[in-house]
Amino acid sequence: MKKGVKILILCMALLIVGLITFIFVDKVINNKDKNNDVANATTNKSNTVINETAETKDDNKEKEDKEKEDKKTTDKGNDEVAKVIAEALKERRFMAKNGIDIESDAKFIKVADNVYLIRVTDKSQDVAMTTDFVVRYEDGQAVFEKLEIEKHPYDLSVDIDHHIVKAERTMKGYTSTKFYDLSNGKFELKLEFGAPYKEGDIDYSDTYKYTIDGEEVSEETYKTRFNSTQYNSFNYITFEGNSRIFDDKIIDDYVK
């Protein structure tokens, strides 16, 4: 074989080896770059997730802190309101202002937030008189509203969920039922029923009439309306069996 041919073959062999080496090295480098890109992308994604999680945690913590702060403010406000009402109850000035002996028997029950129903029985006179009050917080002070003074008081029942007071009285052949809304700390008469009844051989229907809100109605209308009114479907508890007596410690414990 001629020398020139040998040199040509050798050059071609070196060229092929160089080309193969170049292809191999380029592929390795590309794979390495690709792997680095994937790793970087994964790291960036992980960092993003971590950052988003951290931000979410920060947002949740900030929200929780705000809710706690708002609750503290509300609780503080309620505590201050409760103290004002409690002190007013213990002082009993509302009794003296209404000509009632401050040593009279008094009971109270909560009917709504910062609203209490009070019943005072004054036995200092020849005839015991009963007066019902409702107390609420208004403009930084305890405000008392008087319902009525009764020689023959109504039996009271309270629905705490709806802040409704049911007042019932049966005497001398006549039954009276009233429903008061006390949610705003005032006696708001919502509905009033009146009906005669039979007592032994005496039928008082000739003396008294069936009435709804003071208007005379038929017995059928009365019964239909009385039985269907939503106020009769409420869950009442008796005032007498669930109220607290006026005592400084009881007032402090109960008025909150």
C-alpha cells in the first residue's frame, strides 16, 4: 500500500474518532444542562410553594391575630357594659325613682345580650304591688323601662332565643295573654289575646268577649289565631323558676 493512501486512511480514522468524541461530549453536556434546568425548575417551584405556604401561614396568622384582637375588644366592651348594668342593679336607684322601697323583693333574668327583665314586688304598703322593668345599656349608662304596676301580676315566661316574654293572667272569668319583644331592651307589645272562660257553672262569655289586640272577634277566629301564632311555638321557660334574686354576688356572677 502506498504511503499516501495510508496517510489518508489515518486522517479519516482520526476524523471519525474526533466526530464521535464531539457527538458524545455534546450529548453529555446537553443532558447535564437539561438536568440542571430541571433541578433548578424543581427548586424554584419548591421555593415558590414554600413561599406561598409561608405567605398563607402569615395571612392566616394575621387573620387569627385580628380575630383574637376583635374578640378581646368585644369582650372588653361587653365587660364594661356588664359592669355598668351590674352596678345599677346593685344600687337599686331605679326602684327609688319609681317610689318603690329599695328593700323590696326583686328577681331578674337575662332575655338578650345586655338586656334583663326584672320583677319587683313591693310589700311595704298595705297591698303588695308588682312592677316589671327591663334594663338595657344605652349611651354609657343603664336605662330602665317600667312596664306596669300590678296588684294581680301576670305569670311571665321567657324565650331566650327569640327574646320574647309571654305574660299570662287568668282571673274573674277572663284570660289575658300578651307577647312582648324585649330584644331592644324595651317592652314592645307584639300581640295580645283576651278570652272569657267558664268557671264551674258560670259562663263569663256574656260578660267578656274574645279579643285580639283589643278588637272583638268571634270565638272561632280567636282560637284559630291563638293556636296558629308563632309566639306559641317558642320554647319558653318560667320567669319564677329560672330568675335570680337580687344579691350583689349573684348579680356580679350572672350579669356578663
